[in-house]
Amino acid sequence: MKTISLQIRYERKAEKFLLKNQNKITNKKARELIIKAVGKLMGKDENVDIVKMKGEFEGYFRIRKNDLRIIFSIYENEKTIAVTVANIDFRGNVYK
């Protein structure tokens, strides 16, 4: 069985939200949700609400956890999976 490394990169908007809202979502919890989402996309049976987005967000995925949304894109090759978190915010603000 081959091992694949996972790289998670946060864009500035997502980093700022995580720094300001540690009481709502921690870096560790965001990372866990992203790892679960990647697992679900790879075929594992994970309990995470993930949707492939359409329209101006074509190519991105959305994770829903209560009133928080995590918008990310994923790139995969033979050795690595690179996840870029574009934005993390509350339901009404994340799509602006």
C-alpha cells in the first residue's frame, strides 16, 4: 500500500478567520474536518457534509458544520494531495 502525503494550505482570509474565532473553530478542528472531507472524496465512509460547488465557485468544495462553512479546492497527484482552503466563515458571509 502506498502512502500519500496531505498538504493543507490556508489562504489569508481563512487564516484571519481562524485567528479571530478560536472560540468557534480551532485550527485542529478545521484540520480534522478537512481530513474527513478528503477521506470522503477518496471513497471512505466519513460523516461530514461536503458538496461540490457550482457557478462562480466551480472547482471548489464546501464543508458545512453548523453555521460555519469551509470552502476549499483539492489537487491530487500520485504522491501528494494538496488542499487549499480559500475561506472559512459563517453561513451568510462566506460566499461574498
